[in-house]
Amino acid sequence: MHLRLTNAIRVAAAGGMLLAGTAALAQETHPDADNTKVNKRDRAQSEPTADQAKENTSDRELMRKIRRALMDDKSLSTNAHNVKIIAQGGNVTLKGPVQSEEEKTAVESKAKDVAGSGNVTSELTVKASRSKKDKS
């Protein structure tokens, strides 16, 4: 019985260390998001936000077409697929993070193809890439 209890304690301790190691690894690789600066910017009365998007048919259709163009491009990241698209009177504002400058250009280009180049304002940001040093 003593041997079984000792083995049970060893297994429980090993499992606890494994869980603790996994939690530490998850915390290292996924730091908490901090959107404080973006949230302050978006509180300004002059900044368009998603809830200000117009409910008229033409603006809804404009947003739908841009979203469809983004979703159809499977080379884009999840962030790019999820950028905010805000249409107000035919003018479109894009907001949110993307993975790279190339992706930012691709998203802006797709929006301009749908809305017209003079009708798109981009507030897209490129996520800071983490170096190898940060990942280890």
C-alpha cells in the first residue's frame, strides 16, 4: 500500500509540474492585449466607430462587398479578415491590426476596388512582430 501511495504522489506531482509548465508557457507566448491607446483614440467624437455605420442599403452593401472581398482572399490573416469596416455616406474607414505592410496594402486595395480610391480612409495598424528572442 505504501508503494502505491508513493507512486500516486509521484504521478500527481508530475502532473502538477506539467500543468504549471504549460500555464507558464502559455503566459509567455500569449501576452495580454493592451488596446488602451486605440481605445482612447476611438473615444474621440471625430472618430468613426462601427456603431456609427449607416443603416442605409448602399452603405450596408458597400461594407458587405468589402468584407466578402477580404474573406475570399485566403492568403490574408485572421486579423485582416476581421478589420472593422465602417461606411458612412459612401465613405469607408478601415480600422484594426494586420500582420504586415503587404497585408495592409492588400486590405486597403480591396476596399478601394469596391468603394473607389478617394472614398477609403485607412486606420489599419501593422502588429509588431515578435522577434525570436521574445518567443523563447
